[in-house]
Amino acid sequence: MNSVLVQRILSTGQTLQIVQGDITTEEVDAIVNAANEHLQHGGGVAWAISKKGGAAIQRESDEWIRKHGRVSHSRPAWTLGGRLPAKYVVHAVGPVWGAGDEDSKLADAVRGSLQAADELQCSSIALPAISTGIFGFPKERAAGIIFSAIEKYFVENHASVVQIVRITLFDDATVKVFLDKWNVVNGS
């Protein structure tokens, strides 16, 4: 069972939460998949989402690539959620650490995910610690960028329909890093 560890209401009215648990069980309108630009869901969060959501997610991803080409950092792809509780999966491409301009690319992936959620009329979304697994992005740095990108998105998009953003983290080590950064950012 997923547990909300901390939450706060942003100045723009949305609720931001850190949740420990399994993103594939989140009962939100959309979950974010930490994807690669070819939408091949063979490892990490992407594998878990594709496995639990069923083969339809990979089929729809392959179709997306055929229609639109590779996925960019700023414009995620999306598919239906298959057998997941979430109606949609937003496939965000985070940066590979060491590829250059990683901070901007991660912020773009977060903002692009929220934009996709708005376009899909989602009021709630859960996202993982994008790029901190096999892509090697340092977790503490990613946490600060993710928090900042979420807040900036809502400041710049007053008409957003998204009301709840859940940063859903699986392992204890990532949870600790994100909570420590949360406490620094929020003065706790």
C-alpha cells in the first residue's frame, strides 16, 4: 500500500505529495513513466509499468513512435493505462547523466508531463524520480529540479486542471534523499 509521507499546498492551490510505494498501483488519472526516446520499456520503472499494465502499453508506444518519431524531453508521449488503475501513462524522457544540459532536460520532462496531463484533462498525476535510476542522474539534484519544475509549471499555467501531484518513490534510499531535499526547500 502506498503511503503519503509529506504534502503541502502550493501557492497556486495544487497539492504536492511525496509518496512511498509502487507507482503502478497509484489511483490517479495519469502516471509518468521514466521512458527512453524510443519507448522501449525494457528496464526500471518502464518495465514495471509495461508488465503490470499489459502488452497494450508497448503496442501503443510502438504506434506512437511510428506516427511521431522519437520522443523529446519536452514533449512526452502518452498511452492508455491498460490494466493499471491510472487511465493514462505519460512517457517522459529524462536525460542521461553526462549527456549535457541535464538540468534543463529534466525540468523539461517534468513540465512536459504536467502539460500532457492538462491536455488529457487529468486532475491527478504521479511521477517517479525521473532519470535517477539507470540514467544515473544524482538523486538530490534531481529532487530539487523536480520540485522547482512542478512549482514553476503551475505559476506559469494558472488554468491547469491538475490538482494533485504525487512524487511516488519506491526504494528507501530515494525516499530519504527526496525527503531531505523537501525539508531543505520547505524549511522543515
